[in-house]
Amino acid sequence: MKHTLFALTAMIAVAAPASAIEGFKAGPVIPDFGPIADNLKPDVAVPGDQDYRVSFDIADAATPGEKSRQIETLARFINMMVDAGVPKERLHVAAVFHGGATLDVANEDFYKANKQAANGNAALIAALVAAGAEIYVCGQSATRYGVSNADLLPGVKMALSAITAHAMLANQGFRTNPF
């Protein structure tokens, strides 16, 4: 019974809008995605006077028709940092999609033809691109899944590979976030 109640509570929390999750609020930059803890009093301040170059490696596919928590982490990071006092101009965020996650950046027609569901990440990717995040897809994985440049969501860039995208981001000072 205890495990069932926990699972049910977790499912409700994931499906609920940010404002409906107890202890969380909508973020200042991407309010529809990436809810952040409300009234948090951290002991470690986040310096607002430095640049943050953070990349995310996304390889796990979302459940068809659902939003990926892994992708939403980018929105949460942006929202948390700005809420903590870091100017948005000091945030440089990128994501590299490969493997099973390749289709999560495919446009609606391609996604639906391959997953028999709507792409639950399309609005999230659009919000991330609008917030300035750089979104790359591995060209090697894209080829494996039959995805062309024309099949990508607006703002998603085809890279030679995930390996080369990460190498180029590292050369620009990006650090890969382990989450």
C-alpha cells in the first residue's frame, strides 16, 4: 500500500503544472517547464558575476507522447539559475541528443509516423530554443533512425556526431552536466 501511494503521488506530481506541485513554482524564464523549489534558502550562493557554459547529454528516449524529464532538466537549470540571481545573458546552455533520444527532437509528422503518438517534447524544445539553448542532434544517430535535417524541430541543429558536438562545446568552455 505504501509503495502504491508513493507511485501514485509521483505520477500526479509529474503530470501537474509547476504551480500545482507543492513546494514548487514556475520559473522566471521558461514558466511552462522546469518548475523550481519555492522559498528555498540555500547555504551556498550561486555567483551571479560569472558565465555558466553547461551542456547536457541526452540519450534516453522519452516515453512516446510524454515529456522527457531529462530534457526538462535544461529548463529547470535555466529557471533555477536566473531565480538565484544569475543574469540570463550569463547562461549558455546546450543539449546533445543521440541514441534513442534522437526522435525526441524530430518534428511532429516524423515523430508521429515513427512513434504513433504526438511528440510530447515539441513545446519544451521550442521553449528551450526561444530561451537561447543550443540543441544539437547526432548525425550518426539521425542517419540510423532515418532522420534528415528537414525532419527536425525548428532550431535543432544537425551535428556530425554527438562525439564531435561535445568536443566542439568543450572547446568553447562548456562542461557536461551529469544529470
